[in-house]
Amino acid sequence: MYGFHWKKNDLLQKNGKDMENVSFSYDLDFSPCGDAYFGAYDRTQDPSVEYHIIESWNEHEPPSVSNNLLSGTAVINGNEYDVFMMYRINQPGLDGTESFPQYWSVRKENAVQNNTDDHIEGAIDISKHFASWEAFGFDTSGALYEAMFFVEGYRSSGTAELKKLNFEEGQDSSPLDIKPNKYYNTLRGIIDDDGYYYKYDLDNYDTKYNNDRWSSRENANLRYSPVSFEGIGSLRVIDHNSPSQGPCFPVDKEFFFAGDAYSLGAVVMQNEAASADFALVMEYTDADGCIQREILAEASAPTGKWTELFNTSFAIPESASDFSFFIETPDYTGDFYVDDAYEALENVEPFAKVTAENAYPQNGDLNRDGVIDVFDLSALRRAIIRLVMNNNEPPANSDANGDGIVNVADLVYLQRYLLGAPTE
């Protein structure tokens, strides 16, 4: 690590609420090569907290966080900062090893470029940042231990020349301007670091318990199927008497906001027609109380081929209410399958991707590990017993000989295949 620190000592024992015009302006020549950043750093005691104000960085934003951890944004000295809280667990602190929070303000506009001579002038109003953290509900009551301007690099090289640092020249006299993140309170325990609300593998879908909270539209029958794109199962739509019948995505209305954009999708498959069209549809009530429909995605699925159906950037209209999302088949009324569905923030890609290698089931590979071996033989033996005893639907890839029927002949075929004996 390289860098230098300027420390203001006469602030000690004050807390964030007591600080007035703790600010500075800076003039910096910065030429980093690798991971580096600069800004202001503060620490308090009782409670122990670290405060980070990041003005600019190179290579890696320190740190980037998912939308659900972002408390909001603050506009200070004319610049917009992401504001969030993180925790250090059993790490070195002022009182030895301890666990404590870190408060972050990370400037959105980054002025640093790798391996370039950057001349940067700016101002940091530490008091205003403390006010914004307090406005977001962060505890700023601790006694200030130190406040410093810093330039640091991690496993990197470069130069930094601080030409000017003037204390009390960076005050922002404008009213406090913060924008809370409306997702923060409801979604911080839901959205993962990749931006997904929910990933529905549908391996355990069951109509009796409705484990995945999917519902049927216009009384289509939804049931578990061992036929799957990935994993051990999928959702099967049967008794599909009209194109508009189909499965509805679970929708938690407190997680979806009119006017915002999202990602939504699934993998679908049918094996009763040469080809069938699928549509991902949003239905909602507009400001006049009328029901409106919008096609979010369309795809044509050849028989037996798993096909992607998704939209990574659709916006719910500003005036929309009572919205729902469902899959329909405009000109097809046969059975079909749905697997690996998801709901996420905008621009989040599906977590399961269809490729040339996995689009079509591989006959005999029952456990879907990409290899036909004795484990598939055991799985096929169990599947045939269940078929005889309960008349269940056969699992994916169990038609080993490809004759359209799953029976003992498939077991014999697979045994001969594994032994290297002729299968004809």
C-alpha cells in the first residue's frame, strides 16, 4: 500500500452532530496504475465506526454494493454519492479486535483513469456527509477519533502529488439533498448481490402445497414434472384448453414499482407440435381503470427444444396498478414445461442459459451431468419401477433408445451401451 494522510487533530472528542464546517478543498495530481483511490476517512469511538468518503478510484470501486444494500444517494458539493453501510466482523479496531459498521459515501462520477496523469480539483464537506449519514438513520453519535485526507493504492503503483489542501474551504451551504433508495428497507434481505429477487428452479413445484407460489391463469392445471432443463424437475402446464391459459409468475407488489424497469423470464419447452409460439405478457390496470396488455417477450419453440423467453429491461407504466405477469401460447393448446424462471432488477440476465449443447435433452443422461454412466442406469431403474407402480411421468432423458416410450427396453439399451455391446 502506498499513500499519505493528512490528519485534523483538533476535532477529537466531537461527534458528527457537533461538527460545523469541517471541510477542505484539494488540488491533486494522481497517476495510478492499478487499484487506487482517494478521499476522506474518519473514525469514532463509543460507538466504534469507520467513515469513508471516496472521491475517485481506479480499477475497482471500493466497494461496489448491490442495489438492496444501497441506502440512497446524497448530493454534496454538487456531486452525487452512493450512501450505504457495511460491517466488519472481528477485525482490528480502535479497541482491539471488534465488530463495527462502516459508513460509505462513494462519488458516482469518477475522475481517475488508469495509467494516466490526472489533475483533479475538488472539495469535501465532511460535516455535510455526516449530516447525510444521520439523515439515512446511521448512528453518528460517537466521539471523533481522527479525520484525514488520504490517497491509497493496493497491489498497485503510481504517483500522487497533493498540491493544495485548504481546510474549511469546501463547505457546501446548500440544503441537504438526499434521495432514499425505495428498495432498501423491503429488499435488502431479498435481492442477492447479482440483482435477483427470486430464482425459481421449480424442482419442488407441487400443486398441493404450491411451494413456489405460482398460480394458474384461467384454470390451467399446473403440476410437477421430472422433465427439466436443469435440476430434477420443472412446472408442467396441462389441461391447456386455450392459448391464454398458462402459469402466472409470483408477484410481491411491494417489490415492484410502477415506473421502474425490471428483468423477468423463464425457459420453456413443448413436445407436441412441430413448433409453438410463446409469449411473456404483462397485464395491468391503467389510470382509467381499463385492463391493458403488453407483450414483454416472444419466442418460437421447436418440439423438444428448451427455449429462452425473457426481457431484461421492461418498464411498468407509471399509472399501472394490479399488474401481473404470465406465459401464454398464442396458437398452441398442448402441454408445455417451464423451468429456471427469475425476477430481477433491470439488466440482469437469466441465471440459466440455453446453449446448443443443452437445448435438447440427451437421451440416457438422467442426472443431467453431461455424462452417461452407471449413475444414470440406477436412476433409470428407479424411474421404471415408479412408472409401473404409480404411472408417473418419466423423468427427462429416460427414453434411452429414443422410441418414444419409456420401459424396460430402455434399461436394456442403456446397459448394453455402458458395456460397449451392440445396441441394435
